Amino acid sequence: MSFEPSARIETVLQEERVFKPSSNVLGKYSISSFDQYQQLVDSAKSNPEKFWGDAALKELHWFKPFDIVLDWSNPPFARWFDGGKTNVSYNCLDRHVLNGLGDKIAIIWEGEPGEVRRITYKELLIEVCRTANALKSMGIKKGDLVALYMPMVPEAAIAMLACARIGAPHSVVFGGFSSEALRDRLNDGQAKAVITADGGFRKDKIISLKEAVDAALINNSCPTVKSVLIVKRTKTNIDFFPERDIWWHEIVPSQSIECLPEQMDSEDRLFVLYTSGSTGKPKGVVHSTSGYNLWAHLTFKWIFDVQKDEIYWCTADVGWITGHSYIVYGPLSNGATTVMYEGVPRPSNPGAFWEVIQKHKINIFYTAPTAIRAFMKSGRKIPDQYDLSSLRLLGTVGEPINPEAWMWYREIIGRNNCSIVDTWWQTETGGVMISPLPLATSTKPGSATFPLPGIQADVVNSQGETVQADQGGYLVIKKPWPGMMRTVHGDPKRFRETYWEYLEPIEGDLVYFAGDGARRDKDGYFWIMGRVDDVINVSGHRLGTMEIESALVSHDSVAEAAVVGKADEIKGESIVAFVTLETDNAPSEVLMNDLKKHVIKEIGVIAKPEEIRFTNSLPKTRSGKIMRRLLRSLASGEEVKGDISTLEDKNVLDELRK
Ligand code: WT7
């Protein structure tokens, strides 16, 4: 496995400020003091089976209770709640309607051009049943994978829940990915159908989703895909292929409003979601039914603790895990009101978020550090124009948040009256793993604080030994948890090697390696320091350097490419590509732009290199491995430090410095 210890995990940030937990709340909270948190931590540690078993029985509805809590006889392949039968859409809908919450608003949808839809739990259940029946009528059966490539419209959540209802795992592909990236995912997952829209509104433009689906499927390139279900959203003209295309509005509304939920085994797949790693193509992260449902449910309850009449808003896109766990499954499983927003802040509407908060009186707001840094840059005068007094809790996710941005979020958006929860987790973990609890944890700006109850997180060195306070190391999870990914779709070996065999077993047990560096301070607070592998995080979007390199190399003029991340004030990191050209090709501005376009075509606009530097050769070790550490220093204009004795040709550095 290619891995170079990164200098990044050695950085030590000095931060002494501490903020007490919230007192701005009234109501009934699941964890309301540090003592209570500590008791949960202790009981989870002393008897994990009882802790998780009790939680699963209490928080989820079971058609048939499980026989065993955890089967860890074949690590790292966990089986949670085996023998149990449940259905995630039942947990998110039916049980609330049966409990008298039918008229409560489940989803408030704020459409990009300004329209609003409010959907009650009862209405959502009806729409989900209709859609589930429509999928059945299209020939979708339990176990068939259904891909979603959609804008942020309620139909996206409805489609996810409809898939869950009939036991068809979904695979949501973010609408910003290109047709090529979509095709790879459809083929890897062997998708039977695609649910999409004619188009989506994005930053004052329309993105042609259906056209991208057509391009992905052209010439039978995805032979498993038999049908395409299309939501009419932008009224864009599309090509319609009657043998496989179906309009949502022509098939869904006429269906029966009843659809019995399929009784799913705990370990049946709920969804596959593709994410980038340090090697190879994106991997399909597999999540299962009960374990994921429980973890999304519990973490949402512990952290956000939405009270009876509160409104909660997470600004993510459903194409990412944050949208899965904290727009759809976590909030709905808890019977909360969740806001879904189709827009994004943009120069033509920099106050977009604050307007939505004011309009819907949002109480709990969850967004990404990159957004906060962008707002910070344009100054407090914009948020100051809005009434944000409904807010009581602010969350962040996706990348490390720098203390300045944390303080700004607290002071300017939270008016010093809201707790900040900096939540660390990953696609693979299903839900949040390390986070403050608003009523229990004293926070420090920039720290994700402590692991949630039941999560055995640690910071270790490459021998698996716990490092001392304030020493950098690898962030690991030492025990299985219900929301953990089950495998990489179609590649169990990769699952084992990437996550569980990266580090040596500790006391004979496999440990989960997250890919992040971290340190713990003298008070035990966790400080996440970012990826230590070849993954870069651009505006909270996770990209593998290898994927971008492969995209560049697939261009006719490119011989070799090496991609690194460079610190960026707003995006966290930006992409810098070092490129060597095939003979007979000369560097030029035109070629540079052409290469950027090529990457957009191969992966999507999120992977566009900020900078491309042409060079005659790349710095390599004698065994031919590209020395990214050197490129990282060069990209950020730093002097190259550390050992360069393994560098094959020292002249390369001089050339690159120029
Ligand atoms: C990677 C996972 C979890 C949903 C969004 C991203 C980084 C995530 C934090 C945080 C520092 C964070 C890590 C992680 N990350 N949250 N609070 N502080 N870093 O999911 O695309 O799977 O990316 O995002 O590097 O490994 P993802």
C-alpha cells in the first residue's frame, strides 16, 4: 500500500479557550450532563452487547426481534442484530403516523426559485408507498440496486424511502458527478434502474441531469439498467426513449397508496454509496438495514436532540452520506421536521442560508466549514441583516474547522448563544463518531471533543501504541459499532485491507483505520488533523488523488500526472496537478484549460484542478514511487524539508522550483 507519513499529523495547534455547554434550552434531552454522558460511555464499555441490544429494542420497531446483538466471529465482517426483521421506511414513517404524528411536517422543502412544499408524515408515507408500487411495476424486486441521480427535491428522499420499503438498495450519485463517473458507478453496482430528473437548478444555472444519464447509458454501456424514471423539475427539453424512460408524474400518482413494507433482515443492504479512497477507483461503501438505522437514529437524537416543535436544517446534498444520515434517515427515524434546500449560497444571493433560517425559524443548523469560511470572508454585514434568533444549536461537518471560523460561527451566526458541535465522521462510519453533546460537553474551538458512547476511538502510532498527549498519530476505532460499513461492494478484500489491515492488530484485535491523523490534548479532547493518505478534501468533498491522476493521464497529451492538495483559505484544500506531457506536446494555456475540462468530463466539476504545473519529470524514489510529500511542499510554496535521500534525480527538484 502506498503511504508516506505526512508531516501534517505533527502540527500542534495551541488553543486554550473553553466554552461551557448550552444553557439556552428548555425541554427533554437525551443526554443533559457530562455525568450522564460518562455513565453511557461506561455502560457501553462494560457491557457493549447489552448497551447496543437495549438501544436497538428501544429505538427501532421490529417485526421480529433479533437473536443476537453482534456476531464478530469473522472480523472485520460484522453482523449486527442477526435474526431480527425490520424496515427502515417503517421506522421513518409508519410508526410515527401510528403514534399520532401523521399531521406533523416531516419535510419542509425550500425550492431554489423560491417555492416551498410542506409534507406531513402521513403525506410522505402515501408518496413513498406510491413510489414503491411504481418501482415494483417497473420490475424492481427486493435486492435490486436502484441508482438515484437527482437534484435536491423531495422526490429524492421519497425515492430513497421507497427503495427501502421494497428492499431495493439505493445508490445515490451526487448530481455534480459527470456522466462518465455515473456510468462507472452504475456498472460497478449493477444498477437495474436510474431515478433522475429532467434537470436541476444549481447556482443560477440548470444542470442537465437526464442528458448525463443518456450519455452514461449510450450504446448499452450499462447493460443492467433497464429503466429510467424521470421527475419533471426544470421543464428542460429532454430526449425520451420510450423503451426505457418513464415520467414520474405518469406512473407514480396513479399507484395505490398502500404498500406493505418488506420485512428485511438486519444485515440486508440498505444502500451503497461511492466514495474516494487513496487507491484505485471509488469504492461502493455498503451499509446494512438495522445497524445503520440505529446509528443514524441514535446519533441524531444524542447530538441534535430536536424538540417537539423545533425545525432542523442540514445543508448537505442527499448525494453525500451527510444527506443520507442527517437529512433523511436520522431526522425522519426520530420523527423530526427536516428542511431540504435546493439552492446554495452564490454571489447573486450571498444571504441565501440566513434567509432560509429567518423564513423557517430554524432552530438547529448543520453545515460545512468551507461554507462558514466563505461567509466569513464576505463579512458579518450579510448575516447581520437577518433575524437568526431562532437558532439554538450549530453543527459542522466534513473537514477540520479552524478556530477562527469556529469563533465566527459562534459569535456572528450563533450570537454567542448557541453550542457548536463539530462532528467527525465518514461515509464509512454511517453516522457521527466524535462530537460534543450540546448540553454535556465543554467545547474548544477546532476540537471535535470526545467519542460518542460506545465508540472506542484512539490515536495510535504505526505500532498500534496509544500516543502521548499532544502527539500526532493515526485515528482508529478499536471496536465494531452498529453503523459501520459492512464491506466494499464486490470487493471484500479491499475492505479488509484498506480499513482493517492498514495498521497492525492491537492486542490481537483488528482496528479500524479512518485515514485521518489526529491528536488528543492533555484533557483528552480529540483534534482531527485531516487525511494522512492520498485523499484530499476540497470544500468537504472527498477526492482521491489517484482518480484525478487517472483522469489526467487518460488525456492524449499527458504522459504522467501527480496530484496533491494545497492549503486553501476557503475550500480547506485545493487541487494542484503536476503534469508531464507526451513528446511532441508543448505546455500552453490552451492545453491547461483543455486538461481542466477533461477532468470535469471524467469526474465532475468538484475535481477540477485549481492549478496545473507542467514539468519534464516528477520526483520519484529509486523504486519509481512519486514523492508526493515533496510535491505538496512545492505546491504550497514551502521549502522542501525532510529526507530527500531516496530521490532518484535531485535535478528534478530544481526544475520544479522554477
Ligand atoms: C472525511 C470523511 C462525514 C460526512 C462528510 C464527509 C473529514 C469529516 C470532519 C470533522 C475534521 C472531518 C475527515 C474524514 N472530516 N468531518 N468534523 N473534522 N475532518 O464524509 O466524504 O466520507 O469524508 O472528512 O478527513 O475522513 P466523507
